[in-house]
Amino acid sequence: MSGPSLMDSLFQRSLEDIIKGLRQQLIGEQAFISKALDEIRKEIKSTDLSTKSTALLKLSYLSNLHFHDMSFAAFPALEVLSSPRFSHKKIAYHAISFSFHDSTPVLLLITNHLRKDLNSTNEFEVSLSLQCLSRIANVDLARDLTPEVFTLLSSNKLYVRKRAVAVVLRVFEKYPDSVRVCFKRLVENLENSDPQILSSVVGVFSELACKDPRSYLPLAPEFYKILVDSKSNWISIKVLKIFSKLAPLEPRLAKRVVEPVCDLLRNTGAKSLLFECIRTVVTSLSEYESAVRLAVGKVREFLMDDDPNLKYLGLQALRIVAEKHLWAVSENKEVVIKSLSDADPNIKIESLRLVMAMVSEHNVSEISRVLVNYALKSDPVFCNEILGSILSTCSRNLYEIIVDFDWYVSLLGEMSRIPHCQMGEEIENQLIDIGLRVKDVRPELVRVARYLLIDPALLGNSFLHSVLSAAAWASGEYVEFSRNPLELMEALLQPRTSLLPPSIRGIYIQSAFKVLVFCLHTCFVRGGSIVPSASLNNLPAGVSASASYESFDEFSVENGADVTVVHGQTRASAPITKESIVNLLNLVELALGPLLGSHDVEVQERARNLLGIVDLTKPEVLNSSVQEKDDSEGKGVETSQIIKLMHDAFSKELGPVSLSAQGKVSLPDGLVLKENLGDLEMICGDIEPPSSNSFSFGSPYEEKDGLSFSNLQIKEDSEQSNESTSLLAEHRKRHGLYYLPSGKSELISNDYPPANDPTLQCDINDNDDNLVKITAESLVPKRKPNHGKPRPVVVKLNEVDEKPVAMKQPESRDGSLSGAVRDVLFGREDIPPTSSQSNLSNKPSSKRKGKEKQHTDPHLESKENVIDDGNSSSRRKDRSHGKERRHRSPRKKNFEERKDTDQKEKEKSRRHHGRHKSRQRAEEPLKVTAQTPVIPDFLL
Amino acid sequence: MIKAVMVMNTQGKTRLAKFYEYLSVEKQQELIRGVFAVLCSRAENVSNFIDAESIFGPDSCLVYKHFATLYFVFVFDSSENELAVLDLIQVFVETLDRCFKNVCELDIVFNYSKVHTILDEMIFGGQVVETSSSEIMKAVEEISKLEAASNAITLIPKSASGWRSR
């Protein structure tokens, strides 16, 4: 290889030269390729077809393996295609089949080339052409070449025929009307004895049945015959695929096939066929207990196998079974749980899903405990997989399976401390969500929050920041449950908070604000109850004090909501003295002073607010502490007045308002919307709602707290001045009907058994056997002990209860295809002779160009005759039987279904070929009768 | 239906790529990279499946086999059987082996057209049409003969490639 030389100009480089050049890499790959591309651009314009085809081959190579666009060669490819030589044709077809697509401009020019080759006597040319058609066919190509495909469907060359069968799939998909022409012949091929043809036809039907199984029910007898007679595993697999789609639609069919499937299941030696049988049974024949038992037995063999593929597929099958037969999982739980520590990530994840499928309210805590321990030991990816599935399982349906929320909140805290944990945001959401929904858990929530906040090590982990923000918010919002607010304050203001991003720092400062107000309030307003104890120097003693409180934990958890009362009275909690308040104020000043110059507006603003209140109260505090016993009542009262107001502002529980609340309020008489907006501004005063949505700004707790941040903002706004607070109250009074009462739609479930069975609580070690044991115990329905703690109330909003309706719209394309198939299969004898019959044969021909007419019409007519003569009589008989038996089948359903398909059809016809509209309308009467699937009596 | 067939070596170089639905070359490259990123992180002696839905969208499975320096990757949807496709990879590799007598990566590198021909004999528009490696061999030989014959007609070959290609 050298630069431009005599050789280069005299001889074109072949593909092999290119490959060699690329491998030698003399001038670097990119440079070499762009040089080659330049050559190709020149060569491809050559008039000599050999040069052109070689250039095209080189270009396809570069496009295929080095991903260079080759759309510029679309026309040259067509030129090469017109060459009489096979080798050129092959190169051209190769290039076309992976570079042409629906919007290639020269696509329509290919029609005649394809037609010529489809009619060729050389089977390989026909094959190339069919192959190309199967890749690039669009509506026009499919329509124009339908007659050729139809002819080839009965070709006597097997090589061609099986490909013609396969190409039908694409032709049907692109041009559903071709069904009328080709379907009959396709079905005839089902009776072919040649396994290759059969394999091809069955393959096509399994694809078709995937998209719209109902239309193919009438062919069930043919498929059944194949299932029973087939010697080829490949064909059996495909037929099983078809039956797994058909069986759920027709119980009689399921009853009929269950026996042969079980026979296959017992007798086959091929793993692939065996697995397909298992899958068919567990997905579509799951009502047949004995069949499921048999299949699960085979699954067990898969699970025991050393081949990881079989193990993986076995687990997958088990997951499908688990939906209806959980016993199958519990029977195999040892294997499932052992697989959690398998080397293969697929197997691990699959078994994790199965373990999660076993979770119920009885065993959730044990399983979670073990899984968390697994998570601690496993690699980051799987660790987060575990955490994610615990989080999603536990929060499913508003924490349906959680009974002991104290336990769950502490689990959340524990999960966030796992080193690999990256689920911060989800944990954040759940912490806040639970805090809002479950009143009883708040003391524990504050305890967990404190636990997270006081650990300076956590601040360095950026994945935990969102958890910390939730913890900070909870400790501020529910500070009244805290045993040591002073310590909380210290945690919130610790110097390492500078590691946090500003938005979260803002939340910290805001929470510190709430804590401070709470402390001041306790000290001044409820001051009488607090005994000043100068000997206790609270701030430094915070940590040691907290250690001693640990012993109270059990106790306090038991007592639930009484915690504060208990601690208030026992004085074990750090008493808030004047002195400690002074320390507190100093601490705030010290920590926040530097933040007044912060570059972040949020942080600066909040710091300023907090320091403002410190400035306001500090003189009073100092003053009153000096002259404690003296008079100076006047000033003290004034300060406590302010503090009281502030405290009230914070402690007012803002009820949750559902997002759709406003929509439910009927428009009052005389209120003209979009007028008098000036009034609104007066009401709102200086509060600027951040978005139009939060017009109901009294309701910052929309049900999901991903919004917690903006909530806080709003909240802060409303607390910045007392005026706005009072305005808020005023607003609530005036527009009370916009607010929901907070306790509305609560669900109280009683008699829940305790999640933590004391006998099991002790074994926290994480070996497999343990989990096996646990699940073994918990899967056996226990007698519910009645003395359990009742499940706390979980506040629900109407929004959440509505399940998202995930109705997937079937593709509109299938609608018209299935419509066409149904016409062919059911509708023939019902056609009113005047409208549709004539339409069918006339319309297409009138739409077409003259020369195609000759091709199409004979086929169409002959085929229709065949159907009418051959099948209609027997079908009609079947039909009447079928109808008699189907008396029970709800007509309404059929009717709806028909409407559905019609609608889809209309959509489709509007979109793609509006000109068929009139015709489709003409067919509608036909469909009314055609929809009932007819299963011949053979099956009964 | 089979969605794609890929062969790549252990360095991530594509050796064969066939997508049965049209995809732009950029998209193809992205998918192949995505597959390789997962493949090369997998240990030996683990299962031959990869979760393909994150790469190819819903309803897709991926099966691969690792031979010497090459990964053979088949992507397909729920209308194929995983183990049957695994067998199909075996058939493909066996056929290559028969065709090139002890196939190695270089054979695939230098016989771009022939490898595609073999694959096309097996899989037709995403449908499997032939699973017998001797039938495939027969057809491939016929096609090669036909190509050679059509080239031999040329009296004055314009390019050197005419002589070289077998």
C-alpha cells in the first residue's frame, strides 16, 4: 500500500485491498477510510458496471462495519441492480437491503427490478429479490408485488416457496389488503408435508398471532394437527407459541391442547422445546393444576442444572408461575435464595425478583433484613438493585405491606448508610412521604433523622445529600418530638454542612430556624415548667447525653406518641434553660455569620432570616436572664409574644390538598373567572405563588414530596412575616372550601399482626439457610396473634388511590391487518352480495393501473371462488353450532370489540390511505357478523 | 422474529452487523457499542443472556456466545425461543467452520460477502428459514458458483477484483 501510484490509477482497489489496507493502518483508520470513500465516490460514477459494483461492495462494507452513511449511493445501487450478471445483482441487493428505507427517494424505481427478478427462473435470483423485499417493502412495493408473491407461494421450488411464505409477513404488515389475495394460499401451505415449508408457515403465523391472536382462532384445528404430528422441535416450538396466544382466548381450546402439551413436556429430550412447553403451561394453561405441577417439576430440574442458562430460564419461568401459584416459588425457595449469591448477575437479579415476590406483610421485615445484609456485601450494581426493589416493594400501594412503620423508617435510615447506596432520592421521597402520611411514626422519624444528621461522615457522600435534606426537613418540621433539640441544632449547623449543595443547605438553615423557634418558645412561653439548672452545660454535653438516651429508645418506641410527654416530665431530656438558649443563639450567630455573604441567594436569604430573629430575641434573653427574678415583665412579654406568633406559624399543620381539589370545587354563583384578578392580588398580598398551580398556597403538601423543596420555600415565605401568616389564615377562612380537612379519607386497618415476630428478631445474621427458614415460616399462613400493635393510620389522598390506567393502545396497523384476516377467515359467507363482494373485486382493480389489472383480478376472483366453494359450507355449519353453544358469550363484549377495531381501522385508513375509506365503510356491515370467533366442533 | 445479528471481537470491533429493521448507521453503532459494553463486563461461564430491553427497547432478548476472540450476538423478540436461538448460533458457527475449514476471526474479516451469504441462507427477513448446516453449505456453494460463472463471462476484466474473488 502506498500513496497515489500507477497501480492506483490503473487498477481499482478491491474490497480485499481495502480490508488489508485497514488492517495495516499505515495512515490511520479514519484517514484511510476517508481516502477510500473519496475513491468510491469517483468510481461509483463510472459507466462500467464492474467498477461500479466493486465500488458499491466496498461502500457497503464501510457502511456495515465502519458505520459510514451510504445514502448517496442509492441510485448507483439501482444501476448495478439492472446488470444482467448475478454477481452484480447480489452486490446491489446486499447494498439496497440495508441502506434503503421508507423515505429513500428512489425506492419506487426498484419495483420493476424486483418484479423482473421475482419472475426469474433462477431460484437464487428470486431469493435475492424476495430477501430484499422482506427488508425494504413499503405500502407501494407490497401492493404492487402482491401478485408475484402470490404466484411464488405455490412455487414448486421449495427453496423459493419457503422464502415466499416468509416474505408474506412483511407484505401483510405493510399492505393489509394483500391478505385477501394471499391468505388462502398461506393457509394451504399449513397442510404441506415438507417440514421446511411448514416451519416457514408456522413461523409466519406465530408472528401474526403475536400481534392479534383472536383472528387466527379458526385455524386452531390445523395448528392442533401440526402440534400432534410434528417431528421437528423448531416447528413444535412455534406452534406452542401460537397456542400460548390462542389458549387464553378460548377455554375449550385450552382444554384440548393441555394434554398434547403435557405429553411433549414428559417426552421431549430437547431443552428448548421443554422450556417452551413449560412457558406455555405457566403463561396460558395455568388453570390446569396438574399441568402446572408437571411444569414446575421440570422447572425444578432446570434450577438444579449446572448450566447457568437453564437455571436462568428456570427462574424466569418461576417468576411467571409466581403470579398465580406462589406455592411453586416456596417449594423451590432454597434454590432461589442460593441463587442470590450466584456469580451471574442475570441469575442474581432474577432470584431477587422472586424473593420480592414472596414478600408479604408477615415476612417483610425479615426478608428486608436479610436482603440489606446481602446488599452490604455485594457489588454496587446489585446492591442498588436490592435496595431499589426493597424500596419499591415496600412502598407499593401506599406502604400496603408495612405494618410497623417505626421499623420501616429505621430501615430506611439503615439503607441510606450502606456505602454503595445510590437510592438517595427514593429514600428522601419516602421519608418525607411517610412523615406526612403517618402521624404515629413522627417520633421515630425524628430519631432516625437525628441519627443521620449527627454523623459528620455522611456529609461527604454526595448520594446521601438528598436523604440528608429529608432528614433535615423532618427534624425541623417535627422538632417537638425531638428529645434534644439543642443537639439537633448543633447537627444542623455543624461546619461540615459546607459540603452540601446550596439548595440542601437552605433546607438545613430553614430547619434550624424551626428548631430555634421551638427552643425559644419552650423556654419563654412554657418557661414556667422548666427548671433552670445552671450546672448542666448542655451544648458540649450533647453527645454524651444522647448516648444515655439510647436506653430510652425501646421504651419510647413502645409509647409511640407519648414520647414528648414522657420526656417532658422525666426531665431526662435536655432541659432548655436560659443559659442554653444563650449558647444556642451564639452558636447560630457563629455558624451563620459567614453565610451572610454567601453567593447563593437561597442560603443567604435564609441565613439572614435566622439571624434576624436572633438579633431580635438576644437582647431580651440576655436581659431577662440577668434580671431573672426582677420585674421587667413588659419586654419579656413582648418577646414571647413574637416567639409565640412564630411558633404558631410553624406548628400549624397544613393539611394535604390533592392536586385535583380545585377542579372539584364548583364555580360559586357570581364569580367570574379571569375577572377581578386585582382582588386576588389583594388577598395574596406580598406572597408570590411560584407557579399558577400553587394558587392554593395553603397546601404545600401535595401528595408527593419531590416538591418538598418548593414547599419549604412557600412555607418560608409565609412565615417571613406575621402579616403573611395572618393573611394565610384569613385566606383559609375565606376560601375554606378550597382546603381539604387533613384527616379525610384515612384508612384504619385493625388487627394487623406484628411485623416483628419476637422469636425471629434475634437472628439477624445473613446466611442463606436463615432466609430459607424465615420464608418457610412466614409463607405458612400463621395464626394472627391479636395482641399486635395496630397499623398506624396512613393518610391517603384521592389522587394516589386512583390507579394509573395503563391501557396500552394496540397498534393501529394491526387493526386493519386483523380486520382483513377476519374478513378472509370468517366473513366470506356473510358478505351481502351487492356491497362488499363487488367492492372487493372491483375497487382494487379500479385503483390500479391498467397493466396490473390483468395480474390481479384473476387471482382475486379465483381465490374467492375457492373459498366460497371449498370452505364456506363446512364453515357455515360450524358456525351455526358455534353460535348455539355460545349463547352465554356476552354479545356486548363483541360489540365493543368490534367498535374498537373499527375505530382503529378508521384511524389507520385516515392516516395511511384515505382513499380506502369508502371501501372500508362498505365493509362495516360485514364485520358486525364477522367478529365472533368460530371454533369448529372438532375441538369440542 | 430475529431483530439483529452481530459478530464482534473481544476488542469491540464489529465483524458483522445485520439489523432486520432499518436503522441509521449512527443508531446501529450506538446499539453495538451498548451491547459490547455489557458483553465485555461479563465473566466466563455465566449464562448466555443479557437484559436487552435497556438497549433495544421492550420485548427484546439477547443471546450471545463467545468463541475464541469473537462474540456472536443474536437479538430477537418474544416469538423466538431462547434456547433455540442459542442452537441457531451453534449452527451458524458450525457452518462457518465447515465453510472456512477451522474458522478464525480472519476468515470472517476477509470474507465479508460470503459470511453475509451464509447468514442470509439461515435467516430471511428476521425469520429462520434454514437450520441445517449442510443445506446452507449447499446453497452457498451454488451461489458462489453462480457468481464465479457470471464474472467469468467478462472478457477483459476491468478490475483486479474480478480475478480474485472466488
